[in-house]
Amino acid sequence: MIQIDRQKIYESHGYTFKNFVCLTEEEKMMILDWRNHENVRKEMVNKELISVENQTNSSFCRMEHPSNADANKCLERFKRFRA
């Protein structure tokens, strides 16, 4: 199993990976904007716009140890969005 340092920012193949618990408020708002984009929303279970209040209260934003499966799902959705 690979060991990942929560505080380190990883880069690979033109992508940058940063633990969500280390995001700045500006980065969190940028992700909320991406999440609310229509091309991303249509791929989500919840297709409604997410408010700032709901985003900051969500369990995903508070996850300290997201599983590899969760991280892989997010990465795959992001890749489809960029395609």
C-alpha cells in the first residue's frame, strides 16, 4: 500500500493532487464552482446546485481520510468533465 503524506501536494502527468482537508477557502469555493457546473452536475447523484452552506457542512469536506475508492471516483469524474 502506498503511503501518502496529507500535507504534501503531489503532481503527476499534468495533474496536481492536494488533500481536501488542506484546501484554502478560495480553493474550496473554486471546487464548489466546478461542482455546480452543469457538465459536472449531470454526472452527480444529486444534480441540484449546492449552496456554500451545504458545501461547507458536507461530510466529504470534513473527511480527513477519504478512501482510495472515493479519490478514484472523483478523479474519474474530473477526467470526464475535462474531456
